[in-house]
Amino acid sequence: MRFFIDTANVDEIRKAAKMGFICGVTTNPSLIAKEGRDFKEVIKEITQIVDGPISGEVISPDAAGMIAEAHDIVKIHKNMVVKVPMTAAGLEAVHELSKEGIKTNVTLVFSATQALLAARSGATYVSPFLGRLDDISTDGIALIEDIVQIFDIAGIETQIIAASIRHPMHILECAKAGADIATVPFKVLMQMIDNPLTKSGLERFQKDWDNAFHNS
Ligand code: E4P
């Protein structure tokens, strides 16, 4: 399983990129709005930091509007992926965009049948939102497992981006389930780095070293 970062905050993206474990970025309208910056300006800056797929989302409700927005988004940079909602209009847009060779990420996927339809419409990626399912007492990981199984059986090449990740256990379960990618908030990436035994072990090494070599 590979890692994308799920944020539009360029400072977070820069910090994570320096550690080398992220190979893509996902944004959504809420994440862009949180930054209070112009969409194209933020996206352009992100493309200068990470050399991998960068998802920018359309906001039009109709297919023609989505397609027009998609054409603008892909002009920003060659790595742009157009994020499209899982609606009838969204699938129409995905079908058209895939014929044009434009990569798409179908978002707001909450069932395996939605994922299957999105894949058959030509989506490059599907983004099942597991955290939001867990929030309503529905098993988000089971959704990832179902999609992995269905795509394997059918030989579907659409990649599964586990999204709406809330904590490191989600990462473990998604990796075991066989998700291709997890798109992870910066905070969760940092939680994955930390371990109290690493911290106390490092303190002990430092203390022993100082006692042996700096106390004479
Ligand atoms: C995915 O692409 C979305 O941006 C994201 O994972 C949504 O997560 P949330 O449920 O934390 O808003």
C-alpha cells in the first residue's frame, strides 16, 4: 500500500514530502476552503512539491460543468487527477474524461457497488470513505475488503484509495485488506511515526552515552 497525503496545506505537504513516504496528494473542496486560498494557486504550489498524482475536485452538479472544470484542472499540471463525485452526472463525466485520457478519482464512495460502477465507467481511482462509515456505526474496513475482493475477481485495474482515514489502526487494516493507496491526514502520518518505546529507547541510549563519555 502506498501513501498519499490528504490535505491542501502546503506546509504539511512539504514536511511529509521531505520524509519521502508520500507519492501523491488528495484535496477536496472543504480542505481547499480551510486554507482560504485560491484553488488554482494552491494546487499549482502542491504540484511543485510532490511529483505524483494530485487530486483536485470539481464542484459543478452536472456532467457538462464537471467536464469543463476538469479541462481547466488538467491544464494546471500533467500530474492532475480530476476528482468527481459518485453521482449519475459524475459517472457520465468520468466516462467522457476517460475517453479523453484524463485520469479521474471517484470520491464519496460508500458502497462496493458504487465502486464497481465507477470502475466500469472508467475511473482511474475510487475513494471509499471508511472513517465516515465508522462514524455512523458501519464497518468501513469491510467496505475496503469487499472492493478489493470484487476488483480482484473481475480483474479491474482501477486503484483503491482508502480515504477518510482517522487513525493508524485504519492504516493497518487497509494495508491488510489490500488497498492500493491510503490517503492520510498529516496528523495521522505523524501518529504513525511515534511510539513510546522508540521515545524511551532513544532517551536511554542518549543517557547511557552521556554517562559513559561526558561525565569524566
Ligand atoms: C478523500 O479524498 C477525502 O479528501 C477525505 O479523505 C475525506 O475525509 P474526512 O471524512 O476526514 O473529511
